[in-house]
Amino acid sequence: MLEVAVIEDPSAAEVSLDPVRARLLAELAEPGSATMLAARVGLPRQKVNYHLKTLEKHGLVELVEERRKGNVTERVLRATAASYVISPIALASVQPDPARSPDRLSARWLLALASRLVGDVGALITGATRARKRIATFALDGEVRFASAADRAAFAEELANAVTALVSKYHDETVEGGRDHRVVVAVHPSVKAVTEPMTQTKES
């Protein structure tokens, strides 16, 4: 099982967004059968089996084993990943373009950059998984509390200057065999996580 899988196919993305199927994917972090899942999610086994076949068709779950029980063969399935990310590539015709109206102070431009980041890294992960190779990446994540808007602006300016200096120091267009890397730096207000109680969805 992969830690994270990237969904690039529009039909697979649509399937994964169904509340019942999303719940089944979460339950299938550990292998299970339609009968086992039906008891957990409160749906008829036939209904669960229908959803599992759809998820399997789109590569979101996989067969682990088949168990013979009397005259019935029980199929045990597992999610192909512990978590999933839907790539903007799934909505290629309407995905945001960071090249349009670049503005480092625009939240919408930041969102467009983040969208491209998800799409690019998702494509890299997909290719590396098929080739069974690792990807050379690096990321930083942290928080800083500013005393004032002026301090925030000063921090952003110093950060921009520092990154520009580093890029100028190490960027070399003349070297043979070099590979381009994209650098994305973002600063935005922290969003506090809200924990909501899980509700069970039933279909009639």
C-alpha cells in the first residue's frame, strides 16, 4: 500500500468523491470483504459490493486474497493507498494558471501556485512509482507569529531577498547534465484545524 496516491483521472476523481465510497476507502486501510464492510457502514452487502467493484475498476482498491466459504468465494480487498490527493490534472481544462497575472501578494495567485505544485509533484510521484525510483525533493513547514503587519512585510522582503540570492548563487544554465528544479515559497495565515464528528451515510 502506498502512503499517498495521486488521482489524475477525472472519472476516478468523481468516484472517490462519493461519500459512501470515500468511507469505504477509509475503512479499507486494512483489508476487508464486502460482508465485513457492510456491518461497519450499515449498508446491504450487495450495495457495498457494487461500490467496491467501482472502486476496483478505477484502481482505488485492489484484491488481496480470495477465501472459499462453502459455495461462496469471499474477495478481500484493500485500498491502494493510505490517503489520496486529487490532482488539478483531473480538471485540466479549468485548472488555474500561475503564469496568468502573477502577483506575489495575491492569495489567488498563491492558490494557483499551490495547484501547480500538487499537479507537478503528483505527476512526478506517478512516474517515479511506475519506474520504482525515488524523487529528489525538499520541503520546509513551520509557523511564525508576527507582532505587526509591518514586521510581516519586512519578513517577506528579507525572505524574497534571501531566496533570490540563493537562486543566483546556485543557478547555472551552462552546466551539462543539470536539471531544472522549481522553488516555491509561501507565507499565509495559519488555519486552525476543526474536528467535526463523523456522520454515517446510508443509501436506500
